[in-house]
Amino acid sequence: MTDAVLTSSIEKEAILRCQQGDQEAFRRVLDFHGDHLYRTALLITRNADTAEEAVQETLIRAWKKIRSFKAGTNLRAWLNRLLINCISNLTSRKSLNRVPEEHAFTVADAGISPEQSALNTETAAMLQSALRTLSVEHRTVLVLRFFNDLSLPEIAESTGWRVGTVKSRLHRATAALRDAVAASPGFGEGRPARGEAQS
């Protein structure tokens, strides 16, 4: 197994070894997901120290709970659920100093394609100012859906929310993000005004 490539069959085998107490297998699996977890935590919390603390706590909890993980189900969604619980616990205990969202956009994620990474980079500047205006709840559902590419059931699994709740929050968060982007400086520059003829 390599850290750069982790197919579902290899991951399943590694998880089984983890459940038998193989710490090296556990480390290598989580090495693959580590950047994803940190990037997600940073986008949600906007605080580097809290993001790092949340990821570390997530990894500790994951090792303690790995025997309860059902092989063949979505490991990333399971890790997200642990991460979000850790973030919730940490943010309820401290007042956070925020960091610019561009720090999160520059964190590599081994789980996404180069094309998606390029797209994220191109859209980062526009999204940075918009994301910081949203609530933690809205940032969470948007990050899981559009940055982590999770389905609605996977988001529900990651957050503990019901699917209907996920749909409702995603709808409101998307509308809030759309309004925030539209209000961003420079948005729409060079575009024809509404109703203006286009050639």
C-alpha cells in the first residue's frame, strides 16, 4: 500500500488490520485522509490551531473506535462525523481567532483530482470573502457537499442530521453563499447588465 494511492479494496484490507490492532496500517490509512480532515476543519473553524487540535482529537477517537467501524461503509464520512463532533466540542469551549480562508484552499488533498484542485484554486478568491460571512452550520454543509463531494446521505451520516435537515440547510446555505458572492467586490465586472443584449 502507498500513501498516494488508496483503493477501496486496499483500504478495506487496511481497516481490517487496524481492527486487529495494527497501528502502522491505521497510520497509513489516516495519512491519506489527514489533509482532507485538516482542510475541512480549517474551512469550518477558520482557525489553524483549532483545526489542528480537532484533527488530532479525531485521530485519537478514530483509533479508539475503529473496531466499531463497519468495513465496507464510507470511512471518510465516518471520519467526518468524528471531526465535526470534535469541532463542535472545541468551538463551544473557546473563542476563536479566525484565519483567512485562503490557508484552507492551499492545503492539498490527496483524495481529489488535479482538475478539481485547479478548479478550487480558480474559485478560491471569490469564495473566500463569501464563506467568511456564513454561519458555522452553513459552512459545514457547504464544505461537505461541494468541497468534499459528499452525497446528502453521506452528509447526514457525517453530521448526525436527518437527510431532510441536510436538504433544508444546504438550500439555505447555498442561497446565503450565492447572495454573499453576488455582494463580493468585483463580482459581475465586465458582464452585461441584466436585460442588456448580448452578441
